[in-house]
Amino acid sequence: MTIHPIMAWRKGLCCVLLSVLFVSGCAQPKSCDCQIPRACCRGLVPQCKACEEGLSVEAWVAKTCPDGANDAHYGGWNEEAQKEIWICEDAPREKIEIND
């Protein structure tokens, strides 16, 4: 029985390719630098909105009320701007604590 050189070459090439595939293995999943999502309340209060934005309540109030107010409460929805209306106040307010 005679093996043609081309057949032997193809068989050898096929063996080499299969060997490379087996040696390299499956692609390893890349590690992700993912953040675990926060579980925030959905209320219309500064504590919930600050959590949703990843800010402290103080930082959220400073961002929402740039005129220096120290508290805010929900005042409705601005239909034209398609965003919430927050009423900023300087008066101290009873603080609530939301537990996990």
C-alpha cells in the first residue's frame, strides 16, 4: 500500500492543527472589574436618590441644591424638562434612617 505524499502532508497538517487546538484549550473568560450593583430604595427622598447616584446624601443635596440649602424634598415632575422637581430648604428637618 502506497501513501501519496499529498495525502500524508494533509494528514500531518490536520494532526498539527488538532494538536494546537487541544493544547491551547478553550478561551479563558476574562476577569471582570465589575461593580456589584447597589440595592437602593426607590422612594422620592434624598436618601434614595443619593444611593441611586452613588453619592452621600450631603453630596446629593449639594449637587441638587447648588444655592447652599441643606435639605430637599420632592416637589413633582417637570413635564417640559422631563425631570423631577426638588424643593430645596435651609430649615432643619426630621431625619430618617433607611436600613438595608
